[in-house]
Amino acid sequence: MESFIKRLFRLIPVLLGISIIVFLIISLTPGDPVQIMLGDQHVTPEMEQALREDMGLDLPIHERFIRFLYNASQGNFGRSFFHRRPVMEVILERLPATIELTFCSMMMAILVSIPLGVLAAVKKGTAYDRSSVVTAMVGVSMPGFWFGIILIIFFAIHLQWLPVSGRSTFSLRVPSVTGMLLIDTLLAGRLDSFLDAVKHLILPTVTLGMAMGATLMQVTRASMMEVLKQDYILFAEAKGLKRRRVTFLHALKNALIPTVTVAAIQTGQLLGGNMIIETVFGWPGVGSLVVRAIFNRNYPLVQAAVLIYVLIYVLMNFIADILYTVLNPRVRI
């Protein structure tokens, strides 16, 4: 229990360091949010100065940072420059869409990659093994935005099987309960809306989960091949146990330990990668919101979103450490 508490306290310097880096990068980026907001409007210098004071941009950078840390420690990340509402309120409206997309991408990657990686290790040296390695390399190498555009052109525009963008068809929307359409449509008992939400999820889910799935397949294959060479596996086979039982009951559990590590890291990367994917598919999540906030120099929103991303990333690695103890009781945190 003590080790868990120590690890939780280690989150504090990590979040502090990230907040400093993000604040400095955003603050030193060329561009004035006041000028961006005003655009070509004819306003007096007094009106411009009043807006700057209202947004807190008249203060020196060190004072702005101290104020940001003080407010953030109380759960107040300030007001969005462009939405004129609390930042967390704006983010929480978009967060369910991002969680839904990330979770579906993660589950797709795990459910597809692990069985394929195990099969490639068992069939080492065969045509299937070689083709799986090539496929995984292609999946890792392809940029997500390019792959997403290719899927849109082929499945949405050419074949017209799937929608181009968005989360749902306007006429099939249901009342929001959790913010996650797959759950809300089931709660509303609307099968047509559920299927429509699934159709909108397919292309962004495949695009976002492609790189993670390819990486997990490579890691699972390499780990499984190493475990299958161990003496206890050879001994189990010598006892006359079936190959399938040895593979899935004895070898897979130990082979999954490296996969869990990579899966936790990749889940954090999914959150970062979804900025581009959400923009490509017009997905109304936190990622596309942050992209617009960066262009608009919406400092409070970017800082809060990045801190949330970092917190989730660190927590995923913390969960991976806990899963180690489940997969291998000899491991101690």
C-alpha cells in the first residue's frame, strides 16, 4: 500500500513539470489571442486593453503562471478565451466522445493484435508469419491522417458504405445521458441510432487503432516466441500436454507482460494521436477542440487539456504496473 501511495505522489512533480513546459511553449508561441479574437473589427485601443485585462494577458508571464498554478490546484483552470465559459466545462462536454473513440480503438487493437501475434509466433517461419510481419511494419509506418483519408475516399465516397465524418446522423440523435453514443442509444432503446453510431465509429476507430494494433502484434509475437523456448514449456510438451493447452494456458500469460507495458504506453499515444484523427473525421472530441484552441492561442484550454492527457497517460502506466502483479505474482511494485 505504501508503494502505491509513493507512486501517486510522484505524479505531482510530473504534472508540475509538464504544466511549466506547456505554459512556456504556448505563451512564447507567436500570435496574440486578443488580435485573433478581434480580427478586422474596428475597436479603440482602450477596448483592446480592456479585453486584454479581462483575459489576464496584461500581467507578466511569471505572474500569469503563478496564478494558473494556484487556480489549477483548486481545480479551476480558468475561462476559455473564445467560449467565455470555464475551461473544464468545455472539455467535459467533449471528453465522452474522445473516451468512446479511444476505448473502441484500444479494444479493437487488443482483440485483433494479440491472437494474430500468438498465431504468428506458433507458425514461426511460415508464409503467414512473414506476411504478418510485413503487415505490421506497414501498419506502423503509415501516417494516421493519410490512412484515414484513404479510408474515407474508398469506403465513404467511392463505395458509400460508411459516413464521412461526425458521430451520428442528426435525425437519429438521442438524449445525452453519459455523452457516449453507444451507451446512450442502448439506454434509449434505439437500435437504429445504435447502428448509426457504430457506422460513424468504424473509420476513425480503425484509423486510430491501426498503429497500436500493429505494434502490439509485433510485441506479442516476439514475446511469445521467446517464452515458447523456455524449459518449462518444453517440459510441459514432453509430458504430453496438447500444444494448444501449452500455448494458451502456460505460455500466453507470461508472454503478455511486455504486451501490457506497450499497451499502456500506446493508450496514452492514442490520446495524443486522436487530435489529428478527430480533425480528419470531424469527430467532436477533445482532440479537435485542442487543435482549434492552439490556432486561436486559447491558452487556458490547451493547458488544461494537456494536463488531462498527461494524467491519463501516467495513470495508464500505473494500471499496467498493477496488472504485472496479476499476470506474474512474483513481481512487486
